[in-house]
Amino acid sequence: MPKSALRYAAKVDLDKPAWEHENLHNRWHPDVPAVGTIKNGETVKIECVDWTGGQIKNDDSANDVRDVDLTRIHYLTGPFEIETAEPGDVLVVDIQDVQPLDDHPWGFTGIFSRENGGGFLDDTYPKPAKAIWDFEGINCSSRHIPGVRFAGLIHPGILGCAPSAEVLKTWNDREGQLITECSHMDKVVALPPEPKSVHVGSTEGDIKEKVGREGARTVPGRPEHGGNCDIKNLSRGSKVYLPVHVKGAKFSVGDLHFSQGDGEISFCGAIEMAGVITIKFSVMKGGVAHLGMKSPIYIPGPVEPQFGPGRYIYFEGFSVDEHGKQYYLDTTVAYRQTCFRVIEYLKRYGYDDYQIYLLLSCAPIQGHVAGIVDVPNSCTTIGLPMDIFDFDIRPEAPTGKRELGSCAFAS
């Protein structure tokens, strides 16, 4: 047992805009200055704002989702220098706990407008919408998606160490080439460095200008360090092994989720929240070479909502799209079709499409790739836990439309 309460390495003030916090930043860059030091072997608490920096409110309108400023997102707490960490080491991140802030016991799931962020199914569901979730201990429920209650598999969406200058150049070159190659497409395929709304804690002047000019956006995860991977199983008790690229590691964390389904399909698709994460840090000297590491590794913790194997209903999807077009082993097309199968099924009970889309993003669904070798069709599946509903959704049970309210829409 510790002899005293754990130290807070950083706290946040939700009454203050995220971009005024001196211990937050929103770009990956080796020159972002550290906001504190953590000892090798130390366990600390770190508070985080939600990924939009407080732009989404606990109300019944989705105007805030429609109007969200996507240049002011992913404010990460940090970076923290970890004593003794050097390039080539592995930082072992032992996630001991994640909790909402005591005075902020709610979170949100959003569907962004197709013109402002979009989502996995935005060709079919282009309107902004949201659901507010109230936390009741380990469980959550929503006035916007009634008839559902489940335990959250609470976790951070983003954690990683700073890139070196060489790694950062690799990211920018690689993603810049993709943007050039896909310039004919009417689609955002990658996000280049963007000086607008760059935040580097309390730093101003030349360093802030350099980070704005060169810093990598935090939206994608990347193989060299992890970052925004949105892996729902990185929950309490998990260990994450991160490659270290700069002296001190410069570790950052944020984008906390109360719950998420595999894929986080609506983009703002977890139950996003402000909260506090408790982490023990340790350094594995020479770990990158020892492990032959080319991307992070993790071991899930023992905590997960329990649904027996027979308490899921699974839906299949294949790489034939909704218009009947055949694709070659395209798992993205297949997973979209799997999502549509669940939406069609649950509409029979009275939910509308947008409620189900939100639910699939944040409930503990199990998404799997079933087959990628039987040409031409990939097969993917989604397992929907039946026990999160307060009515029977088994195929043999009667359906009948219920009064199940509505999610919040924009005016």
C-alpha cells in the first residue's frame, strides 16, 4: 500500500478553455516542452479534458456538434519527461485506473456533419447528431437512446511518446505523398501540418511557430509511436509498450472514453469524457531492439464487461456494397455493410437510424474480421450484446415498435 496519496502530475480546469491550459498541447513534435517530470517506477494521476476541449455541452441540441471547430481538438495532457528514458528504450505504461472527473459525471457521442468531420457512414447519415450519457458508477445510460444500459470499458483513446525530428519528417513526407497521390479524390485522405489553433502549453514565439509549421496532427495513429489508436481494450490493468524516440520520452495522454465499440464508427463515436487516468511508468532499457519493435504492443487488463458467448447476436457483412457493386477483399466495404445490417435489425424495435449509429459507435460491440482469403469477398462481423437492452432482441422474440425517443439533432 502507498504511504500517501498518489501525486497529480497534472490537473485541468474545465471552466477554462483548453487552449489556455499550460499543461496541454495539440501537436506531436519533439520541441514541445515538457510540463513535468515523472520518476522511473512512479505512479501518478493525470487529468485530461475531453477531445473537443469542452466544445460539446450537456443539452438536447446538436448545434455544437454541427459547429465544432476541428482545429481545436485533441488537447493532450503533457508531455512528461520520464527519468532515465532514452531513444531506443521502451516506455511501459501500466494503466491502473481511468475515471470521469467527480464533478463531470457525463459524456457524449456525436455524429459530425459530413461537411465538418463526417464519419464512417457519412454518405448515408450526413446530419449532425449526438447523445448524452449519464454515468452511474460503472454503468451508463442515455436519455437520447432509451432502453439501453451497459458497463463502460473505460480507456484512453490517445497515448504516445514524442517523435524524434527524423520520425516526424517520415510522417510528414509519407502523408504528404499520399495527399499528392490522392489529389484527384473529393476526400480528405490525410491532415498536413496546420499552424491554425496550434497550442503548445505556455510556449510562444519561435518554438510555437515551428511546431505549427512542422507538428504532426493528432488525428491518426501512426506505427512508430501509437498515438490516436482508439483501442477499447486499453483499459484498467492494461500494459502498453511504447517506443521511445527522444530523451525523456515526452509522454502525452488524452481523449478519454467511458466506452467504445470496435471501430468507433461515427468518428466522435466513443462516449467522450473529461477524466483522470492513473498510470505507473517504467523504462525497459534497450527495449526497441530487444523486442524488435516496429509499433506498440499491449497486454489487455482483466477488466471488461462480461457477456457470455451465447449472449451476443452477430451480423455478417461482405465486400459487396449497398448498390450491389463487387469489391476485391475490401474489409472496409464489408464492415460498412455489417453496420448497415445491425441498423436495419434494430430499427424494427422503434429506434431511428441515427440512434443506432450512435449506439454502435459507443456500446461494447465486438467487431471482427472473419475471412480475408476467399476471393473476392472479405467477411466481417459485429457482435451486439443482447443484454444491454431492457427488452428481448433475439430473432425469435416479437419485435413491435416502441416509443424510444430521439437523439439530439441540430436546429
